[in-house]
Amino acid sequence: MLDHILSILIFFPALAGVFGFMIQKDGMRAYGVSVAAIEFALSLWLWYAFDGSVSGMQFMESLPLVPSFGINYTLGVDGISLFIIVLAAFFTLLGIGSLTDTANVKYMIITLLFLQMTMVGVFAALDAIVFYVFWELSLVPMVYIIGAWGGPLRIYASIKFFLYTFTGSLVMLVGMLFMAYFYYQATGVWSFGLLDWYRLVLPENLQLWLFAAFFIGFAIKVPMFPFHTWLPYAHGQAPTIGSVILAAILLKMGTYAFVRFSLPLFPDASAFFMIPIAILAIIMVIYTAMVAYAQKDIKQVIAYSSISHMGIIILGTFALNVEGVTGSIFLMLGHGVVAGALFLLVGVIYDRRHTKMMSEFGGLAHVMPKYATIFAIMMMASVGMPLTINFVGEFLSLLGFYQQSHILTLLAGIGIIVGAIYMLAAYKKVFFGEVTNEKNENLPDVNKKELFALVPLVIVAIWLGVYPKPVLDPINNSVKSIIQLMHNKSITELGQERIPDLVKVKEIVIQETTIEEVR
Amino acid sequence: MEKYLYIALFAPLVSSLFSALFTATPKKMFTGIVASLLIFSSLVSSFVLLMYILDGGEPVHVEMMTWMATGHLYIPFGFIVDQVSVTMMMVVTLVSTIVHIYSIGYMDHDKGFNRFFSWLSAFVFSMMVLVMSDNYAGLFIGWEGVGLCSWGLIGFWFHKEVATWAANEAFIMNRIADLGMLIGIFLVYWNTGTLQYDGAFAAFSTLDTATLTWIGIFLFIGAMGKSAQFPLHTWLADAMEGPTPVSALIHAATMVTAGVYLVVRSGELYDLIPNVGLFIASLGAFVALFAASMALVNRDMKRIIAYSTLSQLGYMFAAAGLGAYWVALFHLMAHAFFKALLFLGAGNVMHAMHDELDPFKMGGLKKVMRWTWIMMTIASLALAGIFPFAGFFSKDTILEAAFAEHHFVIYGVLLFTAGLTAFYSFRLVALIFHGEERYKIFGIHPHEAYRFMLIAMSPLLILAMIAGVFQVPFFEMVEEILNAHEYHIHSHTTLLIMLVGTQVFVALAILYAYKKYASWSSVPDGTSAIENSFVYKLLYNQYYIPYFYEEYIVKSYKEMSEVFWTKVDMKIVDATVDGIAGIIYGTGEKTRDMQSGNLSTMLKWMVAGLVGLLSLAVVFGLAARYSDEILSILSALGV
Amino acid sequence: MLAPINISMESLNVLTLTPMLIPVVGALLILVLDVIKGGLHKSLYVVLSLLFLAMDFFSVVDSAGIFAQNGTVLGMFDVMLIDGLAILAQFIIVLASMLFIPLSLTHKRFHEFSYPEFYALFLFMISGFQFMVATDNIILIFVGLETSSLALYTLIAMHNRDKSFEAAVKYFTMGALAAGFFSFGAMVFYALTGSVEINKIALVLAANGYADIGYVLVGVAFMLGAFAFKLSLIPFHTWAPDIYEGSSASMAGYMSIVPKIAAFIVAMRFFEFLVHSGIVWLEVVLYAFVVLTMTASNMWALVQTDVKRMLAYSSISHAGFVMAAILIGTTQANSALFLYWVLFTFTNLGSFSMLWISRQKNLPAHQMSDHSYDKFAGMIKTAPVAALIMGLFMLSLAGLPPFALFWGKLYLISSAVTSGYTVLALIMALNSAIAGYYYLKLIVYMFMKEPVMGNDGHMYVANATLALKTIIGIAAIGTIFAFVAINPLLEFITAFVYNSGY
Amino acid sequence: MEIGLNHYLVLSTILFAIGLVGVMRRKNLLLLFFATEILLNSVNVAFAAISHYYGDLTGQMFAFFVIAIAASEVAVGLGLLIVWFKRHGSIDLDSLSSMKG
């Protein structure tokens, strides 16, 4: 069973979703929770069985799909993808568990289960086409969630979300086809296998073009400035659960793809584009933080704040050294936990007041102390307080990028200031001061269902902030092998200069990543 | 020894978590007591460690566990107790124990009683981490931790707008400095490959001066934030919105001195870059004067004390900058005692006066609050540096150091500031405790604080009086790691003249203050000539710096954010995207009537298409047939 | 005095005719039956046509076997040309027809289906298409083309509503014009080469090295006009939307698939050698056609209010998309064309059948046309299964993986990439993105809007019978599980295309 | 003078052009059909001439097929036309423009 655990992880929820149609409405919630719980247990088992000291792919499965065109159903996890998969299962569980009373909850849960399939699939896929399939498929349930359960502008938001990402990923698809074609030219066989592509050393100009093609697809998903405008709408209109999953997992697809595809496939292009992308990332960090400060709607604040944090992740990714990339991957998890929790928290007051306008609130700390405390913890995690999960990631990302550019890191570091500004300002508006609006005077504090979702997140946020080692080590190993691979592949002196050579980790470079020249 | 270390470190955490359990519940007296006991245990173990170190024991160094490890980076939770950190531990635990006990009384009627103790102990824990950590990352944990706790404690009365505003201001200003600190840490890592003190210090000597200078500057920026040095000083005065015990503990004794601690800790770095040191010293001297001048005219008891704290921090930085680390540290310790005492006294007064802060509305309180009066007077004497109180030994050593290092400007500034210090301290004392009972106008019936609060304060009183005797043993202790040397003015007479002169100068200032304010009768209403003089206004408005920040930085930031959102994000970035979609859709709308549905139009389209193809064909055909001619023509044209 | 000509039966190789003759026989039989005993139920005719089509199918399979063994087969004075293209095309034609004919077993009565002539014409039409694809003789192509077209006009008209007559007339008139183009083009080539067989024409032209290129291009221009009409390339497309709207949904779906594949085969036979002979003009023109057709029709599809009309424009853009294969003209591209069309058959069959089962006799007040978008508002609430299936087809048309059409797009774009048409590949990709919008629009209506008052969801299946549901089921399964079939399909197609030298 | 192939071709081209113009200009369905007939027949002329020029029968064969097809087209066309006339009492092209956009 462990040989096929990834397939099981992917298709179990989908299957459960199909069966879900047969279940009566009232039983649906329990069904959803139990399915998600099983899935989560499986993912934990995966983690348990995962050998953190190995840097290569594990639990690999392969099944010919279109062999004549080089498309195979190949799966595998390494330290980079493992934890995001676990996180996805974790959040689906929390999301379904804390699902508040929604209209036809049955479809909602089924949709969530399908969404989970696509999420796990994206992170487990080792074949470009399989990856693309899940990548695109993940749009559909999300669009449905936003469009069917969202706010007044929901249709505009969902269509924008769909078309924007769809366009980007089609360009990316063309890039993938090019990649496969070059592989065909080089070796004489078609292949979309990622590990095959890793062996390819492309001439620089090709790298640049392909990098650009992939970049468009990924950047829109992340979303990077200036492709970010779909996100505020999507978050602003989506129901709580939608925002949570979107922020916690879906956005990570883009950054994950950067690490999985762009870096190892185009090391020289990555080195070449490092500075421009870093500048974009810095704009993301500062600009969106300022925009967040101007928001009136607490949910929009958090939406923009996620963009800001994604900027740090991008920065860490393009540090192109172990510290930075490891940090960025860890920050993916961190931001997933924190942003997810914050969106859940916003959902709590939204359920009570059906408004997200900060002007409607004030002095909530008097009436909802527990809520205020949890919110404060998560806010502090979000502004990167040490001993919380986000700090580790941000610290490492910035630390990593500092090796590449001092001044840019200094600019990006302004993020920790502006981040504090909008977060504290929002917190002050909502929780501090006297209770002015009598509607707020006797709001109930967080209930059990909400605590079920929030407490684990608080625990994780602090646990991984204090003791990130169990997660950091596997990530570190895998990242090392990727960086080494990039270094060995890089053909321009720029790449050689910017990508460090980790000679001492030579022995852990896996055999999939042995280099052969293209001729 | 390690178990003492762990007790000293984690007792506060335990106490914080314990009190945190009851935050949601109404006041529980025992939380305060338990918290105080735990902090006290921390104090005891710190004392044990101090004794151990005094006996010349090896510094205690433990590595609890790994925190972050990736690439070459390795950061453990490592803690060290050596001569420097043990001093800080003593100061921190001692003052905080007293403040805890004091607070039981002070926060008596507050419904946030339990929450208060939770925050307070959390602060102590962060402070202990800060001082005990054996690497810069760990220091940074504590650094941010104390910032967080001060945020929570300044904004403790979160129903007060000003309080929460001040809390955010403090947090954000510290963040600005923290960025500098962070960059400093990055520099240390990428240049030395480690963040451990010992490793880094060992590597520093191999680095070129430029790098070291940058490291020194960035680390000092961090220090400037925490120690509220100019231009990041405004938050400290506003932080007085917090409960007074908090001001005593955080904004007088411990947190604000973290910056000094950092500089002292990194002494080996700053020894290598004297220029930066000089800059630090000059800035310190400037701040000392600057803050003192603002304290002269202020009418808010706590703010006056806050400014004096600021000014004393300036002294410490002056000393540290001049390389007299042990002096700085000693002054830090002494200052912690008498300043905390001063604040707690002020706290008593506030209680008595129902949170009235304007000393002009008090007066003659010594009748009802004898003990408080005595304590505050002695504390002020110590602050003013009158023999034989604590301040004399610490402060005059700084002056001597400045003199001995031949930085006479700094010396002069500091000397002058000493006079100002004396003046405003006793202006305060005089206004509060002497003269007519102006408070009667406001119908207030002051009363002395609880007995146990006074008893709790007594250790500070004693220390404020006798701390000077520790100077020699302290010096002997710290000289092992800090390159300390006694500052001896060569000729004995000069020294004598200096000491006496200083004393006289200070005494005169005190007398002048008494003469001017001891018999004050009226409450100034902003009409008198002096209050309308430019200098007064300038000082009273803190040189208009807060105003400047508010007008030109905060406001413009707000406006810029608005612009970014409404104009840039909505009108440009988003509009472009929608615009592209709109263009595509619009083209469809416009061209759709090509499909007029009329048959003959359709036929015309077909024929048109054919004709188009034909004409293209003809063109190409001719081009192909006469290609040679065309080529020749083109070549003739030079294409 | 002409000498008597004696021809040996073997050289005639009559068997090559069987696939075309079977439907003809079937048609005649149906007519005879009707003469003997009129007023029989339509199910009989449906089953009969199915039967004959099945036989047809098997004879195609048989000839496929022959081809697999000993390559291309000529017959009937070398007029018939049974090569891989012919066989693949016939597979698609016959298969699609078999899937579409049961759609006439509707729940509601549409009286065209009660006429046996309908089925007769249907079968004639099919044989016409088969002739079209199974020869490279322009005369026979012309005859097949007209046979099928004339039958088609009548079939459309038989739907017997004002709009269907209008549609028929429009289609007919423009068809006549196109026929004129075709014949004139043929004339030009005949004048140039003295032959009406494409391969001979190619040989002659190559022999004299395209001496008078100008006239060749004129001929090509006329031919292009004719094909552009059949393939509804802009600006020859104007008939398509109206005809689709006018005719019944099932017929519209049929028209979006079968006539086009036939035309594609002829176009492939005709343009392949020209493209490869490196005529810049043709490349430019085809490029323009492809881009223009894809993009413009997408834009028009965006602004439609009726689903059927939207699908009409969408199939125009699909045609343009596939036309790219002709432009590229590599083996991979040509195989991609077939792959795409097979998958497109399933998807489009499904979507049009969905419209067909939701066809009401008379429109409710709020509904301005048969299949206007708002008709489908809130379908998920009232008829969830139908909504899911419809959504599935829409996603497939939009090219969302892993549904059928994605693989077609994938392979086609890949072929463009492989032969260096980078920009074209990008344009194709972006067009798919634009197309995403109007497919999504229907999904939005179905899943995200509230149903209209008093809509109990019955109207979505008003016309449903077991037969229709079966067809839709087949289409749905074909669409979902396409990825299983891709590999065998691809290998089969590639082998056939390659062996017939394209 | 001797009448050669080109004259025929020119004639047929002219006829074709006439036909095209008719197709574009005519508003009356019946006359429109005539125009299409002219198109086809112009081609027939050319085919006949060319086949005589080359001296093989293919062209004439083609011409015959064209004639046959033209005939059947007329049959279908007239049928449609009659039905339309029955329903609308007009064979004006502008009467069939209920579908557009």
C-alpha cells in the first residue's frame, strides 16, 4: 500500500467525493470530516514513512499514459513537496471541520474533496503534463466555490480568477511543449518527465525564453505584481473556506513550481533574471503592504498581506542558495498556516456580523477576549515575530538573499516594518478602543467548532517556530541537491557565480540528477 | 550551575503561562503572588550564578537544542552566563521582582490584573533570553520579544486611544531599528559564517575595517531603536501611557538599556572601529543634553522621568562609545535602581492624585506621603550624582572617562547635562512635595501607598544609596572579559577639582531648583511670559519632532497608501487587465454586425474574400515572374 | 471508329466501392420499404440506417486491414484512392453518423424524422462524403461534395420552421457560389496541367517547376475559396451561425463535424503538395486564414446570447484551430488533425445532444431563443446531473485537462512548436484562453445563478429518451476517459497518416 | 481570324465575372439562381474548349458532371424557393434575414 500511497492520497478524496453524491444532506458533514481525517492520517503516515535524510524522490510511481508522446503518470515526493501535501490535507480537514452553515453544504464538501485531489496531485506530480492537468483542474472547484458561495461580486471575481490563471498556464503549456521538443531533439525520444528534463542542459537564450514562458504561468498563480489583481477580488468575494484554501495551498502552487521547474531547469536564466524578479518581489512586499494599509475591509487587508508575504517567498526562492530556498519553502508552509488561520479568524466575525468592514468594529477585545488573543498570536506570527513559524521562513529567505544583494535585501527588509504597520493598525481598529457599535456589545466568543480549527493552527504556528528542525531538515536536504544540480548545470559564468557549489554535499546528489551535455 | 541557569531563564516563562491561564477570568490575587514568587526564584538563582562567577567560576554555557540549521547556517538555543550577562540578569530579575510585588498593589483594582502579570512575566522571560543568549539570533529573539511585551504593556489599557496608539508607535519604531539589527546579523553571518558570539568575535579581527564599520553601524541602529536614541526617541515619552510599574521596569530599568547591553556585548567589535565608537559617544552626549533640555519645562511627571531616562541612556552610550564598557554597564546598573525607584515613587503619587500627572497641580504632598517623598528625594539625589549615592560613582566615572580620553567637548556637554539633570529632578521633587497644596483646588484627597508596596521599594532605596560600594568588585569581575581599565586623571589635584567642581555645580543647580519651585503657588495657565517664549515652546513641544513625524511621515504614508490603492492598483494595474478583456469583447461587439443576416451581404463577403485572394495571387504571381527585375531594382535602390 | 476497350474485373477492383455503396443500398431499401408500406414508425428507419452504417463501418475496417497489409489501393480506373487518410476519414464520418442518427429518436415529435426520405437522404449524404474523401480525382470530389451538400440542404430544410428554411436557402445559395468557385478552380488546374487528378497535377506542376506560378495561384485562390466555404473560414464563414441556429441541434452538431472532416481531407490532399513545394503565398494566406478565423470567431462567440449560436462560432474557431494542421503540414500535424477531430466529435456530439434534449416545442416568455443562456440559469439546482455533464463538455471544449479536447490541443500545438511555428503556437494558446470565457459563461449560468421561477428542471430533459441518454453517456465517457484512449489512437492514426505519405 | 483557346477562356472568365456580379447584385432569389447557373456554365465552356485543346475527354466529362449537378441544384433550389414563397409570399433576399449577429 505504501508503494501507491501517493495515488491513494490523490484519488481517495475524489472517489469519496463521487460517493458523496449518494449521501443524505444531514450526514454530509460527518462524512466529509471523516474522509478528510482519513486523508490527513494517510498524509501523516506518508510523512512518517518518509526518509528525511534522503534528498531524492521517494514513493515514486510510474504508469505509461501516452508513451508514444512521452507522457507518463509519474509521482513522487521529496522534502520540498512532502510538507505542502501534508498541509493541504491538514487544511482540508480543518476547513471541512469548521465549515459553518452554508447553503447546500453537500456540494461544498464534494467540491472541497475534488479540490483536495487536485492540490495533492499538483505537488506529487513529476510529469509536466500530469502536473499541468492537476494545475488546471484545481481552478474548477475553486471557481465553483467562489462563484457559488461568494459575495455580491462573486461571478466577476471567479471569472477573473479563472481566465487570468488559465491564460497564464496556457503560455506555460507552450513552454512545456517546447521543453519536451528540445528533449526530443537531444535524446530522440519524447518525454515530459521532470527528472528526465533535469538532465537537460539548455543553451542560454533558450533558457531565457522558456523561463519567461514558465514565469508567466507561475507568476500569475503566485500572484506576483503586476499580475496580482485577481487575488483581492477572489479573496474578497470567496467564502471563508475558499479564502483559506486559496491562501494556504493554491497560492503555493506558483512558488512551488518555481522551485520545481524554473530553478533546476533553467539555472542560468534564473541567475540572469534574479535581479529583475527580486525587484518585482520587493515591489510586491512594500507596495502591497502599503495598499493593505489603505484597505477598509479586514479581509482585503489579509488578502494583500498574503501578496506581500509571497514577495518574501519569491525573494528567498531566487536567492539561489540553500539558506534562501529552504527559507522560502518553509515560509510557504508558514504563510499557509498563518494566512489560513487569519482568514478563518475573519470568517469568525463575518459569521457573527456579516460584514468585514473594520469601521463596523472596535473594542472587540472587550467582548471576545479569546478571539482577540488568538488573533493577536496569528497577527504577531504574520508580522514575523521570532519563535513563530513565519519568522524562520522570513529570516532564512532574507538571509539567503542577502548573499546576492545587500541593498535589495535592505529594501525587502522594509517589509517587516510596513507589515507591522498595516497589521497593527488593523488590529487596533478592530479590537482596541471602546465598543462603539452596539451590535458588537454581546457577540459570542469563539465556539467549539471554530476552536477546532484555530487551536491546532496556533499550536503548529508556535511549534514550528520554536522547533522547525523536523521540517527544516528534509527540506534542506532536497534543496541542497537542487542547488547542486543547478550549479552543475549552469553554463554561464553569471550562473556559476550566483549559484553556490556545495561540494561537500556531492554524495547526496541523486542519480536522477547526473548531468549530460546536449548535443 | 546549569539548573540555576534554567531556573533563572524559565521561571518567568512558567509564571507568564500560569497567569495566562486566568486572563479570561476576573482578578485572582494568587496569580500575582505566584508570579512574584517565580520571578523571585529566578532572582535567587541569578544571585547564585553571580556568586559563582564572582568566585571566578568559569562562565556557564549551555546549548539547549537546535533552532535553525540549514546550509552552513547553524543557530542553537544557546545560553551563556558570564560576567556581563550575569550583571544584567541580576538587574533584570531584581527590579522585576520588586515591580511584580509592587504591582500586586498598584494593579489592585484593575480588571486586567491576571493579564498584566502574564505580560509582565513574559517580558522578564524575553529580557532574560536577550541577555543570556550566546548568539545574535537568540539575542534577536529576546529583542523582538521585549518589543512585543512592551507593545502589550504600553497598550495594556487598550480602551484608551492614546495608549494603543503609543503601543503601535513603540512597536513600529522598534521595528525600524530591528531591520538595521537584522541586516547587521546578516552581515555578521555572511562575513564570519556564524552567529555565535565567540565565533564571530574571533573572526572579526580578520575582517577589513569597512565591513566591520558596516556591521557596527547596523547593529548600533538596532540599539538606537531599543534605547530610544535620537531620532527614534519619540516613542519612549509616549510609552508613559502604560501602567507605571511597566514604565519602571521596561522603560527605565531594563528594556531601554538593551541597546547599551548590545554595544557592551559587541565591545570587541567596537574596539576595532573607534570611529563608530566616537560617533556613538557623541550621539550619546547629544541625546543626554537634548533629552535633559526637554525635561526642563515638561509638565508631565512621568514624561519628565522618561526624558531623564533618555538622558541617562545618553550617558551610557557616551561611555560605551568611548570604550569604557564597564563604566557604561555600571551606570546601567545603578541607573536601573534609582530610576526604577523614582518611577515607583511617581506611581505612588499618581495613585494618590488619582492619575493626575501635572506636578503643578500637586505640591505639599510630603505631609501625606512622607515615605514616598524620602524615596523620591534620595532617588533624585542619586540621579543627580550627589555623593555618596549611586549616581555619583557611576556618573562621575563617565565624566572622568570622557576627560581621560581627552574628549573634552563630550566631557563638557555631559557635565553641563549633569547640572540640568539635577535641576529638573529637583524641580519635580519640589513641585510635588513642597509648597502649597495646590491639589486642594481639584478636590483630591491623597493618601500614602500600601505599606507592602513601600517595603517592596525599600531594596531599591538601599541600593540607590549604597550601590557605589560595588564599583570596585564589579570592576574586578567584568575586567576579565571587557577590556576594562580604570580611568585615572594623572594629577590628583585635577581630579579633586573636577569632583568638587561637579558636586558644587550640581548642588547649585539643586538649590536653584528648590528656590524657584519649592514655594510655587499657582497653576500656570499658559499666559506667563516665559511660557510664551520661543525657547519654552520649542522645548515644551519636544523640538516639534513628534509634530514633524506626524505631519510629514505618518500622514504622507497614509496618503501614499491611499493613492497606491485607489489610483495605482485600481486605476492602472487592474484597469489594464480589465481593459484588455474589454478590448477583446468590444471588438466582438463592434464587428459582429458583419453577420448582418442578409444573404446578399453574405455573398458579397464571399466574393470579397475571393477577390482578395485573387489580388494577392496576382501580386505574388507578378512578383514571382519579375523577381529578377524587382531584385535588380531593389539593389539599384540600395536595399 | 473507336477500338473496343476491354477491362479486366480485377483492375477495376470494385471492392473499393463497397463502403460507399452500402449506404446507397440502404437508402434505396428504405425508400422501397416506404413505397411498399408507408407510415412505419421512425424507429424502424433509425435502426435500419444504423444497421447499414454498421455494415459500412465494418467494410471500412476491412479496407483498413487491406491498407495495413499492402498500402494504398486504387480502383475503378484509378479513380478511387483508398489510403490512410480516406480510411481514417471514413471511420470518423461513419462513426459520427452512427452516433448522430439515434438522436432522431426524440421524446417530442419532430415531423422530419417521421419521413423515410430523411433517413434516405442522410445515407446518401454519407456516401457522398465517403466518395469525397476516398479519391483524388477532382471530378469525383466535386460530385461527392455536391451529393452530400444537396442532401444536407434538404435535411436542414426538413426541420420545417421558418428559420430552418431560411437557413437552407442561405446555405444553398452560398453553396452554389462555392461550387462555382470549385469548378472554376478545377478548370484552371485542368487548363494548366491537362489533368484532374491531384497527384498528376502535382507531378506536372513540379515537372515544369511551377512555370506560370501566377495562374497556379489563381487556381489555388478559387479552390481555397471553395474549401474556405466548406470549412467556414473567415470571411467565408457567414453561413455557419445562421445555419446552426436554423437547423435542429442534432443536425447542427452533425454539421459541425462530418462535412468539415471531409473538406479537411480534400484540403489536405490538395494543399499538401503546394505547401511543401514552398509557395510563400499559400503559407501566408493560410496563416492569415488560421489566425483570423480563430481569433475573430472567438470574439464573436463572446458576445452571443444563444448557446447554440455560441457553439456555432466556437466550432468555426475550432475549424480555424485545426486548419493550422494543414498549414503546418507535417506528419505530426496531420495526425494531430485526426486526433483532434475524433475527440472533438465526442465533445461536440455531447454538447449539441445536451441542447437537443433540452429542446422545447414552444418558448417560455423570459426566453428569447431556443437555447438562450438564461434558460440554463441555476441548472445545478434543478437538474444537477445534466448540469454536471453539460459543464463537463464545456470544460472539454475549453481545452481543460484531462478532458478529451485538451489532448487534441496539446498535440496540435506541440506539432506547431515542433515545426517552428512558435508565434502560431502562442496565438493558438491565447485563443484557447479567450475561448475559455464563453464556455465558462455557460457554466456560470448553470452553476452560479439562481434558477428562473417555476423552473422544475424538467425542461432540460424535456426531449430525453433512452436513446439520447445513451448517446450522451457515450459522449461523456469518451470525454472523461479520453486519456486512456489517446495512446492507441495516436499510434493508429500516425501509422495510417505516415503510410499514406502525408 | 482564327479563334483559339484563349478566346474561350476569356469568354468563360467574362461569363464568370458576370455571374459573380449577378450573385452580388441580385435581390431576387430566382435571378440569383440564374446567376449561379451562369457561373457553372461559364466553367463548362472553358472545360469543353480545354478538353478539345488537349484532345482528351476528361474535360468534357467534367462538363457533363457539372451540367448534371447544376440541374440537381436547380431542382433543390427551386424546391426551397417555392416553399419559401408559400410561407412568405416573397422571394426577395431581404425577406430572409431573421437571424443575425
